[in-house]
Amino acid sequence: MASPNRRDVMLGGGVAALAAWGAGQAQVLKPAIVEDSGASLRARAAQRRLLYGAATSTYQLGQSDFAGALAREAGILVAEYEMKRDAIEPVRGQYDFAAADALAQFAHVHGMAFRGHTLVWHASNPRWLDAAAFAARDERLLTSYISAVAGHFRGRLQSWDVVNEVLLPKDGRADGMRLSSWLSAFGPSYVDLAFHAARAADPHALRVYNDWGCEGGAPENDTFRRATLRFLETLLERGVPIQALGLQGHLAAFGSKVDQKKLRTFLDEVRAMGLKILVTEHDVDDSGGPSDIALRDRAVADASRRFLDVVLDNSATIAVLTWGLSDRFLDAPGFRAVLSGYRPRMLPLDADLARTPMWSALASAFDQRR
């Protein structure tokens, strides 16, 4: 999940403007195929029967140069914040789809697929939700919301992150589940309820469980991979209609490296369960590295390629999304970093929308996918 300081940019007048635009244009704009040279990430991925895309927000689309780059490079969009519950249902029973509809409309106009993120999470919930969950312990607090939101987008989404970040083995439970309000109020079966409700509301959208922690090579990643496999196996044994695993893909350029052998074995086991695989939130944190931009860029590209070489070697992988397309909208992590001149370079395009070495790493990984 994106770091909290990226949320602080939000959402301001750009959201309202794009939401109004989306509502006003929905009936008159027609889907269009975006022309490109065939060299975009979108086109390269499509040639290998993959989807490449990115997370975006309505305020970003207010910048026409970025919107053009996004339409050219991305074949699938996901909302960075606009489809989380605190954005859609800030007041109980009152749903606001304006911003999410604007993003969906942008995707439609530019011939892109669109995915939903996320129906159930322990974070980004409205303030009233926890008290309501414990007051009545009524499962409809979960299922009615899913029915309303997934139903609103029925037939328009490629996939939903139905449940996000359920696992946290260090919380000490034998099943590896995260201690959360949902777990306390409804027990482990809240995951089952969510997937069944999502299928009923929109049987056509791929139903994804999304999490992070499976990519690294540290001992805690070993623990997380084991917990994830057990979790997926138990869901399938209970007949939960899960269809895919979302692998977030948040990496560090100067931290724990991807263990390719362990990741390959893990993904092979996921594929053997009959599940699809999506990379849902890929970026590479370049903080803590040298000040030399060329060295940082090379480390970011190397980390991304090391990860993608394994993920794209698995035939169950169907999509790769980065958590943003351009470094333009990234916050430097803290005032000290800003004062020292550090600017993040974590994504395929830099702040000026020029292609970075990470873009080249993605392009090469797509081109070489069998």
C-alpha cells in the first residue's frame, strides 16, 4: 500500500473538477484506441498477452501532459484512493461515487481496463465504521457495502481487490491473520463473506486477494509466504470464490533483495492452486541510497527487473501495475530529505514524464516474456 504521506497530496479541487467532468461526459464520449508507436509499456505488455497499468488519482488527471502519458503507457488503471471506503461512504449509508466514476470514465474513453481497490481493508475506513461494527456485529455492514459498491460498477471492472492485507504473522495468531476490527467483530469468516458478496454483486470481475510481504528474501518474508499459502489453501478448501493473488511488489533498491528461487517456488505453488497472479502496486523505494541519480536509477531498475523476471516467468501472471506512473506526484519522505535535495525516483516516468531506467526494465521484462 502506498505510504501515508502520498495521501496528504489529496484531493482538493482536482477531484471535484474531474468528477464533474466524468459525470458530464459519460453519455457523449466514445471509447478510443490510443495511438502510439508500439513501444509503450501498454503495447509491449499486450504483445505478450499481459496488461500493464498504473494507479492514479483524479487530481493527477487534471494535468493534461500526465493524462496523455498515462493513456499512452497504461492499458489498465486502478484508483489510488478514490475507491476505498472512507472515500465512498464517509457518512453511513450515503455513497459518493463521483471521483471513482471519473476515473472509470477516463479508462473507458481511452480503451483501458479498470480495476477496483479495495472492498475490505483494515485501514482507510470512515470514522463511524469501527463503532458500528462492534455495536451490532451485523454482517450486513460488510456485505451490504460490497453489494452496493461492486454492484455500482458491475460489468465495468476487470478485477476487484476484494480483501486487502489480511495477514500479519507477527500478530501471533496460528492462522497468521492480522488483528483488525473486522476480525474482532466477525471472526475469520469475514473473508468468506466478502468474496461471496463480491461474486454475487459482480460475477464478471476477477476476485483478488491482495497483500505484500511475499517478495523479499528476509526470514520474515519466508514466514509470510508460508502464511499466505496456508491462507489461500484454507479459503479454497472452504469453497471461497477467490480467483487470484495480488502481489503488491513494493521493493527496496537498497534493502532486502528479492530471493528469486524462493519467490519462484512460492508462485509455482500459487499457480498449482489454480489461481491467477497480478502484480498490483509495484514500485521501488530508492531512499537510503547514494545522491548520484544514475546510481539510484540503476539500483531501482535492477530491483524491478530481478522481481519481474521471476513473476513474468510464471504463466499464471496476467497483469503488472505500478503504484503510480510518474515520480511527479511522490512526496519526499520528510522535510529533512527535502532540504537535502532528495527526490524519489521510484516509477517508470520521472517528474518530467521522461522514461527512467525502471521503464526500460519493465519494457525489457515484457519483451522477453515467453
